[in-house]
Amino acid sequence: MIEHSIEALQQYRRRALVALLFVIALLGTFALFTIVAPGPMAARAGMFVPVFIAVTAGALASRKGPRWDPRSPEVGAILRDEYRQASMDRASRITLIVVLIAQWPIALFAASMNALSPIRMAMAIVTASTTVGLLTFLALWLVFERD
């Protein structure tokens, strides 16, 4: 039972790392196309997002090995783990501070891009803030989980 729980926890961490990489790729791509290529190029890039999601989901679903059963006792033990919840709380508090501090440089960067319309500038700021927040949270959570 304990050995199986350790395997479940390792699989859980691997999936969290895959989620981090997925968020980096997806939101980073959106931020890049929103800031660098406003107009038809960004609209064309949006067409590839469902394809990217489908390919990633297919790759994750087709991998071999034990399946993740959400009703298993190991998953319940992982989700009720106080250390895991404390790590998530700690990561969310630090992420809030990082995102608040990052607002100033993000706004300065967006203001320096004179070619962008105000709507595109707002989209770039929101996308950059969301990317910074999610990446910071996931990265800190994975680091704190390892301690």
C-alpha cells in the first residue's frame, strides 16, 4: 500500500510538471503573438491552439503505465495531505506578491510599444500578468512539494 502510494505521488508530480510545461507553451505563445504581431498573425495563431491542446491531451492519454484513478485511496491521501496544502498556500501567497511586483515592469514594457492599440496593450498586460502568475504558482508549488 505504501509503495503504491509513493508511485501515485511520483506520477502526480510528473503530471504537475507536464501541466507547467503546457502552460508555459500555451500562454507564452499567446503573449508572443499578442505583443509582437497584432493583427491577422495573432488571429491565425489562435486557430492552432485547439490543435495544440488536442495533440497534448492525446499524448498524455496515450502514455503507458498505471492509470490515475481519482477514487483510489492513494489519491485521497494525496489530496488530504496537510503538507501539500501548506505548500500550495505558501506558493499562492508568494505568487500574489510576485504578480503585484511584476505589474510595474509589465506596464512599462507595454507602454513602450507605441504601435499597439489600447485594447491590444490591455490584452498584452493581462496575458503577461496571467502567464507570470500561473508559471510562478506552478513552479513554486513544485519546488515546495519537493522539500
